Amino acid sequence: MPQQKMSMTTKILIWMVCGLVVGSLINAFASEITFVQDYLVNGLFHVVGALFINALKMLVVPLVTFSLICGVCGIGDVGTLGRVGVKAFLLFMLTTALAITLAITVAVVVGPGESFDMQTVGQAEFTAPAAPPLTQVIIDLVPTNPIAAYASGNMLQIIFFTILFAICILMIGERGRSIAQGAERLNDVMMEVVNLVMHAAPIGVFALMAKTFSLQGLGLILPMLSYFGVVALVLVLHMTGTLMILLKLLGRVSPLMFLKKMRTAQIFAFSTSSSNATIPVTLRSVEKRLGVDNSTASFVVPFGATINMDGTAIMQGVATVFIANVYGIDLGISGYLTVIGMAVLASIGTAGVPGVGLIMLAMVFNQVGLPIEGIALIMGVDRLLDMMRTAVNVTGDATITTIVARAEDKISMETFSDPAAGQVEEVHLPHEAPLTEK
Ligand code: ASP
């Protein structure tokens, strides 16, 4: 009988659950054992997990750069590029606004924090880091030094410069062709590097999960169950409801197939808590699994990872209602409308990295006059919620990419409908002659 091979996603999923179980067991039974803490949690798990995240981050800048050059040269027309950009931007803002509106509505109905006893959670300190004003965010779109932008991984600046550069490749006509072809080959090489790194994913994801859960016992959730539960509920509602309805109505594609093919990217987002670090996997899933053309995906995916954060907006909506309830403050309709506007704006200026949601929340609280110290209450469970909301953020990015691609007729429906399309292949190390001449 031929043996059916286990897909990479299933493998990663199994290792992820194992990591969760091992971590939770350590948290419950071995948190006092120095040997386990020193050698396993802060030793092996920490090192392997950090190596894996570094390897992913390593791919982001070169992949986005080469892919974007190919994308712009593939579109070949600045007008179309502008149209894709505007569509994506508006849809990103729309989904973020819908997400936070849903979050506030559900939270107001459920009322988390109404009979909250402050004594049940240990008080932590929260000092709000300064967030950049919107004017600065706009000014910073243009890098003074592109090399510095690439070196620091400033995504919006990288996108700006690369698009400009690629447009000029088009503008010099025939002479630019070899540069465009070179970028195409470099992009193929980078995609292969993504493939290689993905082979390390089961171990990497295991280590990340084991470390997180050995430090963050699930018991933390109990005193915060009302807050945690509402955020989790709205995250699920938004991901499987709002986003999938939009995908069906505007994108006219099957939400089930979409979700199935996005599983790998969601797992990566969940275990790394970073939309930015997940860009290589999102890009790969959207292009190779969903069939979106590189000309759309190369631009919309990194753009979304930076400015689109539906899951984070949901956390902010529920946190606002929760803290307002705990402190007995009535925000009123205008207060909530300010929260919605602020959350949408805040998501533009902050990149998708772990924990940035709390910084954005501080901006929102400042605006509506809620006590910033209140954020200390929810900090304990934020690590776990960060994982969940990052998976939703990444799903949102891919949803909008698919919708825009469909509107632009830049998606292969044959690839989309093929369940096996773009699965991570085996790695074949070449045994042939070297490519360069002796
Ligand atoms: N970790 C999230 C992301 O990377 C941002 C956040 O909510 O803190 O998308």
C-alpha cells in the first residue's frame, strides 16, 4: 500500500501542539527546577526559537525587495500600480474599522470587567512608550538614506524606494530589461531560501511554543477570563465571519479553500507573534498556494503587514471597553468613535512586530482619557493574545490581497482551486555540474 506523505502544515501543526503541551507541563510541574529552566527553557528552547525567528527575519528585506521589483516591472504601468495601491489601502482601512467596531459592539453587549476585582490580578507596571505623531509617520515614508532603510528593515520606506526604483527600471526601457530579469532570478532564489527555512519550521515552532508556554501558564487566563474570552471570540468572528464574507462577496472565491491554504502562514504568525517576520511565508502562501500573481502580492502583502492589523484593532476595542468598565468610566458614542478612528490611524504608523498592540493601545487611551495604568491589568495575558491576533492580522492581509488580485484579474483560479498547489516540496540538493564556468 502506498504510504501517504504527511503535509508540511500537518507536521508543523503537530509539533506546535507538542510544544504547547511540553511548555504547559513545564510551567505546571517544573517551573522551580533550575536545571529545566536554565538548560531547557532559557537554553535549548530559547536558542532554537530565536534562531528560527532570525532566519525568518533574514528573508524579509531581500525577498520584499526583489519580489517588489519583479511585481512593479510585471505590472508595467504606473497607473495600474496606483490603482492597486489605493484599493488595497482603502480595503485595509475598512477591515480594520469593521474589526474594531465589531469588537466594541460585542464587548459592550457582554460587558467584560463590570464586576472585576482588581485584587485578582497582580498589578504590573506599564509605562507607555512614546508613539510617533501622524505627521512624522507621513514624513518618514520617504527615506533619507535607502541603505539605512534596508538595514533597519523599515518596511514603508523600503516599499517606497523600491517602487520608485522599479518604476525607473521601466522608464529606461530596453536597457532596464536585464535588471528586471536579474531581479526575477534573485526572487526565485529567495523563494527557494524560504522553502529551505520552512523545512526547519516544525522544530522552530516547537521551540517557540514550548518556551512561551513554559513561561506563560494557561492559568494566567483565569482571572482575566472575561476579557480574554471576548477578544478570542471576536477574533474568531472576524476571521471566519467578516473577512470571509468580504472574500466571498468581493473576491468571489471559496473561503474554505482560502482558509485551508492559509493555515501554514497562520501557524507561523501564531508562533512568532510577528506579521513582519511572517511576510516570507504569507507571500509564499498567497502566490504559490492561492495563485495570486506576483505583481499584486509583492506589493499588497508587505504593505498589509505594516499597515493592516485587524486582530490588534480587536484587542484595542475590547480592552477599551474592559478598562472603561473596570474604572467605571462612561465613554459614550463619541468616545467609542474616537477609539475607532485612533485605532485605524495607529495601525498605519506602527509595524507588525510582537507586542506593538500595547503601544497602540496607549495612544488610544491617551486620546480618550482612559487611565494608561489600566493597561497593566491586561499585560499578563497579552502575550497569548498577541499570538492569536497576529494570526488574524496575517489572514486579513491575505484576504485583501486576494480580493484586490481578483478585481485586477491577477489570480490563477486553477491554482486557487487545486488543493495541492504550492505545497512545500522536498529539498533537492543539486548533484549536477556547477553553474559557473571554470
Ligand atoms: N504582533 C502583532 C503583529 O505583528 C502586532 C500586535 O498586535 O502587537 O501583527
